[in-house]
Amino acid sequence: MPISAAEMFGLDDLVVESKEWVEGAWHLSMRIQQPRLDSCPECGGRLLANGTRTVEHNDVLLHGSRAVLMTVRQRYRCVACGAGPSEPLPDAFDPDRMMTRRLVDAVSCESVRDTAAAVARRYGIDEKTVRQISAERPEPPDYEADVLVLGIDETKLAGNMRGILVDLEGGRLIDIVQSDHKADIVERLSRLRGLSATKFVCMDMRKSFRAIASESVPGAQAVVDRWHVMRLAGEAMDEVRKKCMRKVEGTGRSQHFFRCRRLLCTNPERLAGRRLAALESVLDEFLLVRAAHEHREAFRRLYACKDRTAAIAEHDRWLQETDKDLEKEFKPLANASRRWQAEIFSWYDCWDAARVATNAGTESMNSRIKKINAAGNGYAFGTLRRRALETLRGGINNETPQKAAA
């Protein structure tokens, strides 16, 4: 007995005649149940039956496998004008593609999370069709939430440097700006409604970011992220290590000195046992490296001070105590800490107030965006931006699309 497709599959005006497994897909023979044509849609003349034709439409998965709907359509011939209309299809079928409307909706949603190639293989359709359906998705709405802590950064995507804006308190991506130029970022921020609540702007030590913060969010306090400052300290210490390694090159100890780089960059309190003994061995052998290591640790202790005033006093003392043999390597850090002193030590003002004023969330967002880009083997900027906004507006901890298997 024929089963109503509405009862079995949620498809109105269709009846399932048979179901067959063919080459890894379910083929369902369907018959249209709605009233047939009574007159010619062109001239209103009388119609004569002129055979039938079977059309195939892809549908959503059935029992985890592809489904193809084989619909029999009656063909006609108009006695008056000679036109050859066919029996109209129910609304369940998409008028522009050989698939059901619900499959179009499924592809549109899944193309946000998966690559076009993965979605195409899943439903047995062309990859180009998936990209076209994905391109028809509406633009993500503008970010409406209040932004207490704004993160600004730049990263290279689709061949160019792009500006990244992140709501660090909510852990959500605000937008990807087409370029990292000041004018473009300021223009984008001018259209952001939630900036009236912004108290802190986290950034790295880039002059244009400081200008952007003062122009777009004049009432907020600029904060240079701690990680970027300590990276300069680590690079200075590593330059000293390289200088000492060149002195022992060819003596058989250079390789050991090369491998100790990770130990030197690790905070001492995280080392124990053999690793701590290995570090002490290197520091005892090379006194200049020990001096550089202690100087870096002295700078790191600035972030352990009780308040901003104590940290600034400790910073001034650190500058005065720099060894002459280390001045060249630590000069970039010393210059940066002087030029950006207000923004670096704003960390103390925001730590008690927000406890999220760090650009770690922005760096994490950069990594997530690059994973989305790599999953598709390089999207155009517009496609990448739309996919990133739809995926990462839910937060930093949302699932990131994975690269499809070949």
C-alpha cells in the first residue's frame, strides 16, 4: 500500500511508491498527489496527456545515507498553442535547483561549520552548488552587545593584513576589518554601538592602535598586553644565549646550548628535578646568560608588584641596574617600556576591575580564524569573514571547522 510522503518524510502532496538501495543511496519513487493541470497555463486551451518523465531531486539524509527522490511528472500538449507544460512540482522542491528546499536549508546551515567539499560529499551534490548556497546566506547582523573590554590586533588573512576586533569580556569576535589601516579600523568602530560602555582597550605596542583607541574610544584606558611585553624580554635573553653559543661553536657544546633555549624561556617556578638542574648547569657555566636570565626575571617581577606606583618605581630601578654587557640586547625592551609606560602599567588598573584585560583572547581568536581559513584551503576574504563571524560570534570556545579529509 502506498505510503504518504507527508507521513513518512514530511513531504506534502507526494506519495512514496517504492524505495530501493542503488549505488550507496536510497532511491525513492514518488508520485505527485496534487490535482493535475486542467488547462494550458499559456493560453488556457485544452491539454492532452503526452507521456511522463521522471525527475531526480536530492534530499536530506535518510538513515544516514543519501536520498534521491524520483518523481514522476505528467507531460501535456496544448491543442490550441502547441505548448508542452509539465505537471507542477509541490512547494517542497526548490525551483532553482534539483533538490528539496529542506536540503537547501541543511546545506546552508552546515556550510558554516564544514567545508564545501565535505558538505558536497555528504549529500552527493556539486561543490560549486554548496558555495553558491553558502553565498546566498544573509550577512551576519552587526554586533549589538556592550563591549566592556575591546581587543585590537592584526593578522594576515587571504593575502593581506586584516584588523581583528574582539569583545574580550564576552569572548566573541566583533568583526574582521578588510585592512589593518587606521582609517579602516576607525571607520568600523564608528559603526559599533556597544563602545559607549568600553572601559579598556587591549593591544600590542603598535602606534596606530594607540591612535585608534584615543580616537574611537576616548573614554577608555589603553592597555598593552603583558605577553607582548614579556616577549621582548624573552627575545633579549635569547640574543644573549645566541651570542654565547657562537663562542662555543665547534667545541661540541653548542648543540647542548641550543637545546637549553626552552629551559631558559620557562619560568623557574615551573621547573623541577632534572630540568631545574640542567638550567642551573647552563647558568653556572655562562655567567652572561645568568645575568640576562636574572635581568629578565627582574622585569617579570614588575607584574607582581602591589600597585601601579610600586611597579613604576621598580621599573625605574630595573633600567638603572641594566648591566653594560646587556644594554644592546635589552635596548628594545628598555625603549618600549619607556615609550609605552602608561599603557604597560595600566595593567594594574584593569586587573582588579575586569580580570579579562589581556589580549590572549584576541590571539586565540586569530588562531581560530586561521584554522577556518586553512580548512577551506584559502577562502576569499568575504567568504572567510562571513564564516568566521557566524562561527565565532558564539564565543572563543565554539567548535572550529576541521580540514576535510582528502
